[in-house]
Amino acid sequence: MYMLDDMTDMGLKRGQKWPTHEHREVACNLALCNPVVRNRDTLTAIVQKVLKIPKTKIKTVSYSDLPKYGLTILCGG
């Protein structure tokens, strides 16, 4: 299980950066302390899906919006 904010960065692929601070915050909220996230592959899947959320939507994205981006509330990815 991943519990520290910096651990979310492990979901980025080599050379990737967070497009906005908000993208990182959304990924942290979904992945950290989530009992479903038991390995790096799951963490990476969540982060990669969060990165697909447009910059214009990231500040207002809600849990009900997440399935549009391939994320489910209970399982994260």
C-alpha cells in the first residue's frame, strides 16, 4: 500500500512529469491509502488515467466524473 505523497510519483513513466499540480493531487487522493492499490502496476494504471484528464477539467473533476476517464471509485483503475 502506498501512503506518502511522493510515492504517487512512482506511477509516472520514465521522463513523464505532472502536467499540473492538480493532476498530482487527484492521483494522490485516489491512490494513497487505497487498499486496492497493492502494487506498482495498479498505481501506474491510476496515474496514467489521471494524466488523461484534460487540464481544463482537472480543477473541477468529481468522483462521479471519474468513469469517463476509465477510473472507478472503488477500485481506482
